Amino acid sequence: MNIIINGFQDQRTIPIVMKLVSSLKVKSLVFTYNTFKPDFSGFSSGATLINWRKINFYGDYGIDFNTLKPLDEEIVDSMRKCEAVVLKMMDRLETLKDYSYRERKELYLKHLRYWNDLVERKKIDFFLSSNVPHETSDFVCYSLCKLKNIQTVMLFQTHIPDTCFICEDWESSDYGIISEYKKLKERYIGYDPDDIKLTKRFEEYYRIQTEFKINSAPFYMFKKSLFREGRAKIVSISGKLRKDPMVYFREAGVVTRALTRRFSNYFRVRLLMNYYERRCTKFDPKEKYFFVALHVQPEMSTSPRADVYVEQLLMIQLLSAVVPSDTKIFVKEHPNQQSHTRSKEYYQQILSLPNARLMSRRLNSADLISSCLAVVTCVGLVGFEGLFRGKPLLMFGHDFFQHSPGVFSIRTRFDLKLAIDRILKGPTFSPRDFKIFLKAMENVSVNGTIDSDYLLTSNLEDSNNTSNITQAIFKKLGKTRV
């Protein structure tokens, strides 16, 4: 087996990679790393290690590109959709500097040329990612593998503690939930929601979401102190400087420039959000309205998981054209949104729609959910939370709960028109059916934490976490349990 492994970039998840590599008959291994570089010296065939930061920001693969197979019209044309996604996805690189269209295009073509050559030269037959590919270079690699019919497997962390899913395609986002849900619906005919028992981690999450007095906001919604973040970076670099003075030229310069942009951005955000707040309308819960919760951007939630609706204005404009004349659209900006993907003109375009209103970021989203006709978002957690409160969801992207009762997946104006007509007729799902859906999620999910950011909510020992996730990957591969 010849494999590319993407992600798994911290000391908690590296053991998963080590266990997989030692158990599979791997001939060729390609691994992208960030700050933690694993030791594959015991791997008999050697490993190609690629620095994540260098390739994403600079296209520096440490290789002479003249030795690689050149690109031609066939491969470039076949990857047109990927190219469109990646050029937008490169917004996330602008924590370092501004990238012109020319720079983005050149960087994309470097990624495409490198991975196209490597996939064919090393005869890659398996791509594994610890998350939905969304860091530009990994998305190019993933898309090439799909194009060449190479097996892809990826994991995805959910908001429920120690719960992730495994799949082969982020757009389908099925994870086996659909068939499990249908089976459980037959089993639980006539049951009350309270009679459908969940495991402890699911039951606790269900309780938090349904008891409105509890603050259910996830940890990542709380703003990080820019001072503390900068100090932590400086302390980290200082420690490395004592061991290796050359580290500045490899890392500290990049981090310093990034932090400088963060401080500059802080003041731009304040000016822009002051502009936003002055144009907000006072919230009236008696109005008939759809609640649009904007995503923070750039992020994986919209790029790639919202597909074309990464341009969230398309979602709002489509909604504005379809909702009844007596119905409003309340749009709330994400509390953590920065300035480099928003502008005054962005908010002006929203306000130019006759039935759209901006809501203050200081408003509690739970209040906006409780009185709305439906929640509207790409894949946001706010939509999942709305389902716990009995509110239908218009979803313009792909996520693990897109097949839940009460969710309407929207791709076209016709989809939206049918969904709104159904919503206006009354309740679209029952608490019982949603509880069954949670049970289906529980049954097909992996009991583990793959994203280090979610370790704050994890209750699993590292060894159990490694075992659970490794076994899930082997099961997906159809391999014997190890």
C-alpha cells in the first residue's frame, strides 16, 4: 500500500499514524507535518515528510520543479472546480500577507504539479486525512485522488465531546447515519423521546442543548486575548531560540509578521464592526422572520463545506427572493469575524435587500432561534442547536446533521421554495424523530477526539482514543482488526 497521510499533527494523534503504518503493508508513505515532526526512522521503506507551513504559504516542497511531470490542458481542465475552491480557500493564508490573484494561481499550479507527479510516481492508492481537507494544498491532493479513483478516508470532529465521524467524501456527509436512522425509526415506533436512551456523552449534550438556562456556547466562540496569544507565541519562539538560534529564519519571522497583521487587523475590525452595529435594527421577536447566522470566514465550515455558498451573500439573496412579502430576514454577523473577508460594501449589499435586517452581534443567538420560523446557515452549529429547540433548518452546505429530520438541504431556488412552503405549513419534525437521529449518530460515530482543539472537552485516555480511531480506520479499509 502506498499512502498519503494528511493532518495528525500533534503528539496525541501521531500514535494513530504510527500504529497504522506499522500494521499496514506500506511501501511508500507521504506525510505532511506542522510543528511536530514525527520520527519514521523505523519505517523500512523510508518516508517523504513535507512541511505544511512551507508548502501552503510558499509552495516550497524542497524539490526542483523541473524534475516533475509538467501539467497539460487535460489535467488542469479536469481540476477546474478544485481550482475555484482553492483560490477562494487561500483567503486563510492572508494571516501572513496579501496574495494577489497571480500569486494564488501560481501557488495553486505548484500544488497541482507536485501532487499530480507524486501520486503517479509513487503509485498512491490511499489518502487519509484527520479532517476535511481545507488548507489549500491538502484539498488539491484530495481532489486529485478523487479524480484518479484513489480511495480517500477522512475523519471529522463533531461538537459532541469525544465524538467524530469517518467517511470517504465530505460532500455526502452520510457516515452511515441514513440507514441507521431508518432502522431505528422502526424499532422505536410509539416511544416517547425520554424512553430513547443515549450514552452519557450524548445524553449530557442533549441536556445542555434542551435546558435553555445553560450556556451552550462552544469553547471556540469565546474571544481569545490577542495579548495572551502573542505572549504565548513569543515564549514558544524564545525557547526554541535557546536551542537553535537559526529557528528565527525558519519560523519566528513568519510568526512575527502574522502577529503584526493580527494587531493591525484588531483596529480595522473595531472600525468595521462599529459601522455594522450602527446599521443594526432593534430585534423584535414578534416579527415573522428567518434567522441567518453568518459563518466566520475564512474557515472550513464554508470553504469547502459550503461549496458555492462560500459566498454567503448568494444564500441571503436567494432567500430574499423566495420568502413571503410579510416575512423578514434577520442576519447576524459572527462574533469572531475579522475584517479581511468583510467590508462596508458587504453589509450594504445585505441592507439593499428590502426584507433583510442586520442584528447586533451582542444579541444572544438563542433568542433569535427561539422566535424564528427557521434557522438559515451553511453548516453552522447554530443550525444544529436550533433542531434541539424544534426549529427547522435551511442548510446550504454539507455537514454530519444534513440528513436529520427538520433539515432542508438547499442547492437551488426550487429546493428553497419547496422548503419554505413546507415550513410555513407548521412543524416539520417531532422531538421523538430527532432523538432517534441522535441515537443513530451515536451508533455510527467513533468514540474519539481527532482534533486537538477539542481536547478541552475530551474525557478519553490517550491510549483509548488511539485504539478507537485506529480501529475505525481499519474497519473503513476493510482490514482485519489489529
